[in-house]
Amino acid sequence: MTCSPTLARKSRAERPRTWSSRALAPIALGLLAAPSALAQGADDCGSAQAIAGVGTFSIDTRTATPDGPSFCGLLTNEVWFAWTAPTTDNYEFTTCSFADYDTALALYSGTCGALSLESCNDDSCGLRSLVGVSAMAGQTYLLQAGGYSGDRGTATLEVRLGGTGSGGCMNPATGPDVIVGAIPSISNYGSTPDGMAGYSLGTTSCNTGDVELLWISNTTDHPVIGQNIYRLENGRFEQVGMSWLKHGFFALQGNLCCTCSPAANGSTLGVGCSDPYGSGLNGSQGGLGPRFEVNAYTGGFSFPYFAQGQTGDRAFKRIQIPNDDVSPALHPTAEYFGEAQYVTPDDAAAGNGFNNVSWVRLSRPGGETTGAWTLNIGGSTVQEEPAIRAWEDSDPSVTVVDVNVSGEGQFVAGSNAIDNGDGTWRYEYAIFNNNSDLSGQRFSVRIGAGVNVTDVGMSFPHYHSGEPYTNEAWTSGVAGGAVTWETEAYADNPDANALRWGTTYSFWFTADAGPQPATASLGLFKPGGPGDQLFTAQGPMDGGGGVAVNAFCAANANSTGLPSRFMVTGVDMTARTADLLVTDLPSERFGIFIASQSFGFMPAFGGGLGNVCVVGSVGRELGGTIFNSGIVGQVSATADLDLMPTPTGFVSVMPGETWYLQWWHRDEVLGQTSNLSNAIEIQFP
């Protein structure tokens, strides 16, 4: 295994000068301990200085000269150590605790005349390095310690147990799996004459899969990188800006997330390896392409891309935020978060496209950069989570759920209810489209009968710099027992302001009823999808004599790989009906609705899979028939509240009663022949 001795991807001006969040602990530890003087290193491989075991050893390259290979395309002016392993185990070699220059490390087995590369790294923790090996007791390994592009200085080499040797991550995903390992830096570009500020985020990617990740420049086989910024203020979570997409073109082989098994060259990111793109590189306008050409679910995109090579004003193609949206005077208590996302075809093809987003807390704006408020990194990167999870982390009353579209992408939805102290509540919602190309066209929340709703609103980040989509606000209304927002239909305008991948839209209203679990619905924008996506959110279901609906008893996955989802989409006490919907079912399977006035927990009957949570006097065939899920794997029905089934016949729902409902269906999975959905509780007024 070798690394390319050519092509240092970054210029010195573009290299990040801050440490990643994962390096904070070892840096603090290293500053408390004086570097050891046990070793300095030899200037040539043949006379490599012997070291053994674990501990700290001094590196001094101030008078070193080049000797031997320049692996990773970076390492020069190096010194050599010959390290003997005391035990058979995984070991790490790092300069993360101390270095006064830009280090680079390479570790070999073999001899000076026949070196076999185990691991090499340039920037694992800021400008410092980390390599690892699965060592054999008594075997000697050669460590080459140098600097990036001729840099020299002194450092502390720490040898320690840990890592995964040359084998990648401890529990790798199957296939290539790119994540955002760190968001270590932010660039502030100032403001345009019309008050639009430009920003960009640095990103370090990690391949946590067991196959190398394609990174081929000038083709459709490399990652694209999106960046967003969010604001949380007075309980409202909003996306305030988005960027175009940085197109990747060369992968270094670092060890940020795991121990790197380096690729042969920069056209792939090795197993367990990381690659840093500084905020300056991610804000380089000529290398930024639009979002509209990318299908985030498949990872596919056009190349060459629209506006390739074009540059513009300070905000062109970068994260654009109106200055007023980050003004400390206008938003004195606001918190801000950065988010980054990688999209690439081979990661998506391996089914690993749902974990490609990470977020980091930003500092509150302070000072100005060329007329715009300055933002800085203010916390540690939270890996493999979208920034909407920061809302949940900041406020325990917020609920956030994943909404997986059967066979096509994922949304993440959050909700909260805030007591205004005057008999009303403010309801806040945010929906993040992770990677669904189908996009969102309509959002609806059920409300109880007699609930009064005011102050309906929404917000969304604006497309810019030539993206073809409109920035028209969605229309809203209160009707049919629900609050609904929607944009134009795809058939009327394919470039309508739909909730597209990598963006978050926020919605809100005020109601005179307190929160209960309520059914929310997300209508999809593009044709060919599985229909409306239902999930449970906080809503005003208990006011004015209304009906309260609560989902409980989680379902097990069926043969689609997803659990079936049972929702009550509406209750009409005047018509004495309840509308029922089950989604994410295997196609062409028979099933029935069951009902009871008691709930509990018992294994599925008939040796099936799942849990029965409707117990006691259970009645079958609610809705009057046996249903088939059809080709789309979905069942809808209207139940007559005067024909509720029991073991001895049908009865009417009486005022004040609570009923429990569940869906049972045929399915062949894990050797079983049936399965069940979640259960629903309905409290009737």
C-alpha cells in the first residue's frame, strides 16, 4: 500500500489554523506535561533512533533534510524513529499534544530498503498529526516525522494504546460511508451593498465505511458539500442561510474519526480516513455549484455544473444571511448553529446517505468584518445529526422525529408548544429535508374541535446566486380540523419553493388550547412518491371539547425494513366518523384494524412478530372489512363510531370514553407470518 507523493491539495492560505473539536482533550492534556527529552530523531532512515513502548518523545526537525519517500504528498524534512511494539495491540502515534509547526507523520513496517506503509497523516487535529497500527509484539516499525511542504520545528510525539490500527473504524458501515467528522472553522467575508453577509464553514469528512470512498475530480464520482446556518431564538428554530455546494477534487488521508488505512492516491478516501476542507476552500466561489442539479437521495449530480468557475460579490454562492438576521441589537438572546452535509453517489448507493450531516454551535455575533457581523466556531461538532437536533438539545420540551419516506429519503420534524401564560400557546414546528428528492409541498397539523388559531406564519432560507427556485412564501389556512401551509403543485410550477433537500422550513401559530400528541402530515412535491407522510407532533387537541389522539406502543420493522405507521387523520363527532391511515406496509398484504377500551402489552398472537397493545375485549374488523395494502403498501379507512367492534357485537362510542386501536397484517419476516403497527389512543369528549 502506498500514498501518492504528489499533489498537495491546499495552498498555505487555505489550510485551517484551528483545531477540530475532537482534539480539545488531548491538546489540554499535552499542555500540562513538558515534552520529554528522550529522543530527537535521526536525519536518515538507516540510523533511525530506537524508541519502545508507550510514552512521549521529542521531535526536532529544525535541521532535518529530506530522506526517503514523501508519502501523503506532504511529508518533507523528516527525522526517523525505530519503534518496537511491547505487546500485540492497536497503537497510535500523535503530535496532537504539542507542535510548534505543521507536522506530518508516516508509519511503516519492513526495512529502509523495503518500506511497507501502514498509515500516513497530515492534519488530524488542526495542523498536527496522528497515525496508527495493529502492532505485533516485538516487531519494529519505522516512523517518519516531518512537516508539510518543508515546515520545520519541534513537537512532542505521544505513543499510546488505542485506535483501530490500520483496519479503519471499530464498527464500520458496509460500503463507503462519508460523514462530517468536524466543522472546525468559519470564514467571514463581509457584506454586500444591499446588506447580505457571506460566510463559509470548514469541514473535515471521514469515511467510516469498510470500502474506499470515490473522490474523482472533474467527474460525477466525488462528494459535494453543503453548508447552512441556523438561529434559535425565543423557542423558534429557523434556517437563516444556505450555501451552494463545494465540489470535492482531492482527498488527503487523515485520522480524525478512526485510524486511517490510506488510499493509493487522492482519487479515493481510504477506509477509516479523514479529509479536511478549510472554510476558505469551501467558500471558494469558482468551485461552488448549485443545489438544483443534485439528487441527494441517489447522490447523482451534473458535471460540469452550472456557473462553474464563476465568481461574484462577497456573498455570491456562499452562505448568505441578511445582516439584520444576525444583528445582536435585533436578536440579543439568539443562539446560532452551523451545519454541513456531504452528498456523493457511492455512499448513497451503499444505503449510507442518512448520516451525512453534522452540526456545531457558533458563537454569538461579535464585531464586524467588512460591514457584516462576525461569527466564530463556539463548540464541539456533533457528528451524524442535523442541526434541528440542536433545538431538541437546547430545550427538553421539543420533540424531534425521523420521517422516513418509503424507498426515497428522509425528513426530520420537530415541534414544541410554549405556554404564553394568558390561556394561549404558541406552537412551533421545523422540518428538515435530509435527502429526499421528492421534496415537501404541504405541511398540515390536526387541531381539536373548537380550537381558535391566530398568528399563522412560516420562514425559510432563500435560494440565491442563480438557483432557479422561487422564494415565494407558502399559503396558509385553517380548515377541516387542521392548520395547513402549502406551495404550488409540481404540475403547476416545477420550480416552486418546495422543501428541498438540505433545507429546513419553520412554521408556527397560536392557539387557545394546550398541547397533546396530534397527527401531522407532510405532502410530497414531486410525482411518483408514496403519498402523504404522517407523524406525531405537538398540537392543540384538547380545547373546546375536542378529541385527543396519542400514538404509543412502537412497532417492529416489517419486510419493507420499516415499521408500519398507524395514524388517525381526523375525527368528526358530528358525522360520528374517524379517518384511519396506515403507511409503510408491504405491498399486497391483508390486514384488519382491532379495537378495545383497554391497553396493555403482550406478544403477538398466532406466533407473529410485534407487540399487541390493544388487549381485553378486543374487537376485530374496525371499519367493517378486511383490507389489502395494495401495490403502494398503504391502507385508509373511515370507521363508524357507532359500529365499534367488540367480541360480542358492535357498540357506539359514548362521551368520555377512551378507545385503543391497532393494525394487524400478514407479512413474512424473520420466519413469522404477521406483524403489527404502533397503537393509537383516542380520548373522546
